[in-house]
Amino acid sequence: MLLAGEDIATERPGTWQGALLAALLATACLGLAGLVAHRVAEWPISWPRFVGYLSAGLLVALGLCFAYWAYACRTMRYVLGRDHLAIRFGLVWHLVPWSAVEDVSMAKDKPRVSGLAWWGLRAGRGRERDGTPVLAFATRWRADSLVRVRAANAAYVLSPADPAHFVAQARRLARASRGAGAQLERTERVGLASLPLFGDRTVAVLLALGLALGLGLLAYTCAIYPGLSEQVNYVLPPLGQGQEMVPKKELFKLPATALALLGANVLAGLALHLKERPAAHLLLSGGVLMQVLFWAATLAVVSHL
């Protein structure tokens, strides 16, 4: 329902269906991850065991995504303010100034949208037949339930509880802003999403590369482990030969140390990112280089086993 105030009206579309389904999927993913981890814990150290644990980790990540989407669906709302239309989805507000709104109308058809799509939620991006970019934030996906807000940069597809009332309110506010200085749509992040690192692609690339190298080293060690002797000569070639033989499990000190140092490097880099972005990039790059050095050390040790 629209809760009208002197300067603002807030629309909270029915969101419990989409949030409930997302929460159930999150629970299923986390439960399945626990079962997979419990099952592979009894397997011998090998490539299949690594794949099993990796699958469990990916299921945990997927479960956390569904948990966030459940939160995003439950907190979805449309706020009609005096200056702009604000659409909340999760930790992001999409702000559409009324001066940028060209048209508000009932949707004649459903645009093609890619993104989150299940019972009670449709959120994502797409394009209309004329090529106009579309952003959808809806909990019902029927043409008679959708409202289309056409702005300068994109069209927003919403599903208010009372579409006709919503259209009338939005048109009134848009007309009242005619003649005001043109403004563009923008987004504002709240909570953890407001941290600068979430919009830094360089950080994302460096984190992904470092993690891929670290996990790759662990995977390589697991893959060669079954073919090694129970006792190995664990020494870097430049440091000499003839060291005391040690159990082959000692080889896991290399990937374990590499991942531990990567974790410490990432935490320090993210903290530094708040004050000095270039320095954080340099620190994270050093973390990636460290993984390369551990790869070289591991290959050198294995070549002399």
C-alpha cells in the first residue's frame, strides 16, 4: 500500500514469496555443502577430495548469494519523494530524479530481462524492443501488474500493489518537476556495499587471480600426492641435498603458507584501500606475486623428489 505523507509516499510490494523461496534455496545450498564436506572428509588425499571440498565451498558461496537475495527481495521498496523516485534493492538505492522522467505508464507487455527470476521476484537488466535499457525490480511479473517509468537513461519496470494509484502519484510528481534543472539517474550504496573496494575492478581482478593461484597450488599438491613415496626429501634445490626425509604431508606446508599469507595480504590491502587506493593495488599485486613464488618453490621441490 502507498503510505502517503506530506512530501513522500512509500510503496512496499508483496515480497514474502520471493524472499521465502530465496531463503529456502540458501538453506538447501548450505545444507548440501555440509553433506558434501562430511562425505569427502573420509576420502584419501587426492584430486577428487580437493574437488569435493571445492564444490562444498562453491555451494556455501551460492547459499550466501541466495541469502543476500532473500534480504534484497524482502527490503525492496519504491519511495516517491518530492525530488526523485528511489528504488531500494538490497544494499543499493537507485535514484531517478523526476526531472529525468519522460513517461510513467502501465506496462503494455513484459520486457525480456536477464537476472534473478523465480516465484515472487524478477530483478535484472534487459532491453525493450526499441533498444531502451531496462532495469526490473518486481515481485509480480504480469503485464497488468507492471508499471514502466521511462527516464533519460533507462526504463524502470516496477510492480506496485496498486499500479493505477502509483502511476497517478508518479505523474503528479513528475509534472511538478517540469522545468527543473535536468539531473541524471544514479545509484547509492549503503552498509558494506558503500565501501570503495566494491566498485574497484582492479581489486576484484587481483583478488580473483591470487585466489586462483593459491587454490591451484593446493589442487596441484592434492593431485600429485597419491603418487609420492611416504617419505620425501623436502628441500629447495638451492639449499642443498641430503636433508632428513619427512612425511609427504609436509608438502602441504607450501600451499597452506601461501594461502595464509594471501589472506593476511588481502586483509591488509583492503584496510589500506580505505585511505590509499594505489598503495592497496600495489600490496595486492605483491600478494599475487607471492603465489607465483610459492608455485615456483613447489615445482622445484617436486622436481627433485
